[in-house]
Amino acid sequence: MRAAAAVAAAMLAGQASAFLMAPTLARNTATVRSAMPQELETELDPARTWEVELTLNGETKVVTIPEGTSVLEAAELVFDDPPNSCRNGVCSTCAGHIDGGANSVRYAVSGLGQDLLGEGYALTCQTYPAGPGVKVSLNKMDEVYMQQYGKHSEEEQERKMSGGKTKVFGMF
């Protein structure tokens, strides 16, 4: 509550924070607010724009966005409800696959392992176009989940089928 009061006071004083001054992208009557991640501020320039090709469930759309806009925010501009629950704390629900322009994207942070990143998977909420030719397939959560976490389930199934016992802290 104190933070909200401080922001309101700053706005009244004409000192709005950088977040509140971040570029906004209109979508119908909704607004998508793009706050550039601090770790990419020196790499991205919102004055530059890029065309990004997005594919969701077989439908492909192209959107032009300024640098500093995530792939997820771009998807929210052109698709009614791209899969994600990032803002609710459910990581990897926005997973996508970089089909083109892999050298033209920057990652803020990544909850994916290096193997998945190397295969072209990305968390679209943390992926920022910064060059030409970016093409992304959305709705790859199931693939990412199985590759990142499913292997543990497969190992458990194999252990159960072989009659093996679970090791607890390496003691048994």
C-alpha cells in the first residue's frame, strides 16, 4: 500500500517512474504495458522496430513491435488468448520455439536448461526481438515440460518397473 501511495504521489508531482513511462501497445480496448528488463536496457532500443512472425495452433500472424517488447506481449497484440500464466507465477506456460532469427533475440532470464535453449525453445515472456527474421511458434509448454521435467517421471517409472528402491539422500 505504501508503494502505491508513493507512486501516486510521484505521479502527482510529475515524477512518474520509468515503469509507468514504459511504452504501451494498444490492443482493442486493452493495453499491454512493456517494461524493458533492467538486464537488457543497454542492449535494446525502443526506437527500433521489428517484424515478428508468430504462429499459434497453425495460424500465422506478423506484428511490428518496438525493441523492449517481449514475444509474449507481441502475441497478446495479435492473438486473443496466447497460452501463458506467467503473471500468475506458473513458469514455462508461455514456452515457444524460435523457428527463425535465433541470433536476433535477447533473453532477459531463462528458467530453461541450456539443452532446451540450444534446441530453440524459449520462454516468450523473457524473449525480446532485437533484429530481423524472428519467427516463433507458440504453445510449446507440453514439449518443454516433458523435456525439462518429464525425464524425471520416466526415470521413476523405470525404477518402479525394475523393482529398484528409492535412494534417500544417498543413504539407502
